Amino acid sequence: MYPEGGAEAAAPAGGEDFGGGSRWGMHLEGLIPLILILIVGFFLAVKFDVINQNTPILGSVVDVINISSGKTRMLVVGSTSQEVIDILNDNRDFIEYQLKTTDTLERNPTEQLAQYQIVMLDQSQEANKEVSKKLGEGIQRFVKNGGKFILVLDSGIRRPDTYDVIGWKNTFGDIVPVDCDRIVNNQPTCTNRIVVSGRLFREDEKTPIMKGIEVFPADPLRNAYFETFDVAVDGRELAYIQSTGPDKKSYPAIVEKNLVIGKSIYFNYNPGITRGVFESTLEYLR
């Protein structure tokens, strides 16, 4: 026997199951104002610099957006070699890079650097090896907030108008994986460029940077010429250069330092001459 009102009254109107749909609709309607308040609050916080791209949570969101686009944003600071430019151009399917001078980064370096996932400092093709304290601190923050940093040869060993500062510690703190604390003939070793005829050997068996590469050049009858420095290692040595002379002297080639969430990699030669190694480095840092 049906309740009063007939069979139609026994089921909720519109086929809703015991009013569940209505309750969900009421919940959603109640959430809409809260969502709008959160969105407005977020944009106001960004506008008034309460949070920015250096905020850890927002930085993670930016990384997700960059990854979803399929390309890694990279900034090359200074004047790098043509070999490096050629490699970057050949890998535009996953690398989107820009070139800037140190001068253009003096204004708001922290905010500018936060737009990239990889920053490479390479002044190897210019006489000026200076990086200001302000830019150096910006690069420190970039790395310690999860950014990836590549340093080449003697780039950034000097500060403007500070003649008693040589090396990286006073400018970049502890993020650089090598030191310039050795003196030979009254000269800091990071100011004495050496040309070495020899080969590059893999040191760390697990690093993906040297994946499939044990030695360069691979031909045992060939050598390569490296412009390098006799720096001290302050990180994990991934590869080394060994001269072919009678002394068989060795120099650090690639050194890495992990800083909780950021990474710093030092190349003690022009990375463009080892295409496979540099391409693996870019893949590793993505």
C-alpha cells in the first residue's frame, strides 16, 4: 500500500537517491564562497609580496607548471662558448634558454632568477670574472630554494671594487663544490689557467652525468686539450682530467654538491667540448 499521494510520492523528485544529491549540491554551494575568498586572498598576497616565487609552496607550483609545459627554463649568465650554445640550440625540444649579463641581473636578482629552473654562470669567454655580492646572494637563495646551478671554470672569482677577495666563498657562500684556497708561487690557483693535453676519466660510477662514458676521448690513441685550473674539491668528484705527460697529473673535471633540495655542479673545463656529458647534465638537472 502506497503512502498518501500515490506512487510518485514514494521516490524523490528528479530520481535523486534519498535526497543525497540535494545535500551534495548544498555542500558545493557552501564551498564556492570559500574558494573565491582563497583565490582573492592568494592574488592579494602576491600583489603585496607577502608570497612570491621564492616561497617554497609557490615555487613547487611553478615547477609543476614548467614541467607540464615539457620544457625546462634555463638562464645562461655571462659569455659562454659557441659549443655550449650549439648544444643548447640542438636541445630546444626540452630546454628553453636565455642569455643575460651580470649587469642585467643587478636589479632584483632573486626575483629574476626564480623564473628559471637552471642557472649557468659562464664568464669563460670574457675577461671580467666579477659577480657582485647582491647577485651572489641571489644565486645562493636560488640554489637553497631548490634551483640547479652550473658554474664554469673561473667564473665569479672576483667582486667589483674588492681587490682582496679571490675565489667563490665570499660571493656564493657554501654552494660552490670547489675551493680556491691553494696558493702556488704566490698566486691563487683559480687565477692560473693551465692548458692540459690529456683525457677525461669517470670517477663516480653511479652518476647519470657520465652515463655510458668512461673516458673522453674514447679513442685510446687520441687526446684532448683542456683549459683548466688546479682547484680543491669541496663536493663529490664525478670526473677528473689526467695529463698524458710523464707526471700524469690529475685535475678535478666535474664536481657536484647537493644542498638539501638544490644542486650545484662545477665544470673545470669548457663543457661544450664533451657534448654527451653536457647533454646528460641537462637531462639530470631537469
